[in-house]
Amino acid sequence: MQPLPSLQIGQHVARYPVIQGGMGIRISGARLAAAVANAGGIGIISAVALGLNSPYFDIKVRNTHKRREQFFEANRLALIDEIQKARGLSPDGVIGVNVMVAAQDYETLIRTAAEQGVNLIISGAGLPFQMPEYAAGYPEVALVPIVSTTRAARIICRKWERQYGRLPDAFVVENPNSAGGHLGAKSEELGDPALEAEQVIPELVAYLQQEVGQPIPVIAAGGAWDRADIDRMLALGARGVQIGTRFITTNECDADIRYKEFHLQARSEDVVIISSPVGLPGRALRNAFVEKALAGSPDLEKRCLLNCLHTCKCRDEQQYYCIIQALDRAARGDIENGLIFAGSNAGRAERIISVAELMAELVA
């Protein structure tokens, strides 16, 4: 078997073509990102709602406006802490941040990540049209949009080139038929073979080579579990893979141990599609919370405490549930009353291992 190639994104080179996916809230924080970076991959901190369980925020503040202001400032300060902690643990590794376009404080989080010297910023849950503006002045920070189709990549390339005179440093191509968390497709599109890696990756690689004329790396996300999956994606033309779910069952994953054990106990039939107030479907593990959500139970929390999203059906239409609270509860170990996102490979892990052991297995 051939050794895996290195992965260059912008000015930064990782020994192995493996990016650990950004998982919020506090599933992939400084500990996990630094461990992956130290093992030769690219470690990613999820920037979503880091302030929620930080010393900078008090959810009991009664004034709604003040509470929301404090929350966004807490997110900024907590992101700085997390980046500095990761860099302290991995002085020389490649470390990035994942920021959702859908977040109200998107601009602040992009600017903060760039100021703090992260190596790259990955951005999805919407098309990141203004990311170059927010990271202007930091040319060494690589900018990486997440897309599900060549059409979306084409729109971003044209917009960035016209408006900012630059192109993305890489694309993460997420397969909505297998990825975990929020998916870049409508519910009725899920299962469409046209969204599979086998279709999208060669098509996007051809577009970037023939029409854009730049060696922009394509990173395959969704469904990668082992070395055979990595080899399959590289054979399609990808330069690397992004893996999320597999890193949850590691010692260094920042989630509560009960969250990791829930993943260990999961079976493939526990993976379900759930509607999210963000307006996107999500892939998650079945538990009491998900059962209620699927049944449209009136018991779910529909109060908007933090105004965290640009589009939120919980806040605007009193539909679904408060996603920030649902994700936070799960990450802190309340595995029956929280939302546990997972990719289609959930249930395959057999034990909790170190990131070093997992990376050695992936690249062997």
C-alpha cells in the first residue's frame, strides 16, 4: 500500500490528508484539534456557541437584549481562549476553526479567528460570500468553503474573484447522504445519487482544473471511516478527507464521556434524519429528544434565549426546538434530552481510543 500524501491548503502543509471535522457545541474544541494536529492531521475547533458554558456568560441575565449581547461577546472571548489553548498544546500543528455562515456573530468569529492566527477557516451552513472581507489583512489564513455541489463552488469562485480578486484555498465537499450534523441539501434531495462523492468530486475537480485553472484542493467529507475510504476518495480526485464521527470516540474529544459512550452503544439503525430550526435537515442518533422532535412533541423548548441564528424557525415561527440548548445539553452529557449529531458510520466504533492510535490506524 502506498503511503498517504501530505495535504497543502494555502501556505500550510499537514503530514497526512486528514482534516478532523468541526463539531459543535464543544465536541471538537482545543483538546481534540490539538491532538489531531500533533498526529499529523489538521485539527478543527468548532466556533459555534463556545461562550454558552464559559465564565464570560450568565444565562440567568433577565434582560433579553443584555443577555444576547453578553452571549456574543462571550463567544468571542471563549473562541480566543480555545485557539490559544490549542496552540499551546500544538505549537507547530495545523489548526483551524469551523464557523457557520448561519450564526448571527459570523463576522465577529471569522475576524477573531484570523486575528488569533489560526491556519485556516472552514465555513458552511450557508455560502460564505463575505469570508474574504472579514479575513482581509491576514493572507496567511487559508479560507475553505463547504459545498455539496459544483454549482455552489462555481458561484463562490465567481463571487470571490469578482469582488475580492481571490479564490478559495480549498473546498470541503460534503456528501449529504452520509455526513453528520446539518446537511447542505433539502430533505427531499437526500438519497439522490447525484450528490454522492463519486459524482461530485470528479466533476468539481474537472471544473477547478479546466475552467478555474488553479490547483485548488478538494476535500471529501461524509462517510469516510478507514484507510480504504480515504484511498477511495483520493482515487476520485480528492486531495484529502474530512472525518468527524470517528473522532468522537477518542480520549481527547472535548465532549462528556457519556456522549462518547452513547456513540459507542449506537447501532446503524439509530441514525436518523431530523428537521432543524436552521431550515436544514440534520443527521443524528435516535434518543428520547429525537423521538419527541420526530413526533412534533409540544414539550420541546421553543423559547429563543440567545438569538444565535440568522434564520431560526424556533424563534420566528415557534417550530421545532432551540438547537443551541439541545446541542449543549448533549455535549455536557444529558444524552436523552439533547441532540446528538452523527454521520452515517455511527455505531461502527468498538472502543474509545487515543487520537494518536486512531490516526495511526487511518494512515497505516
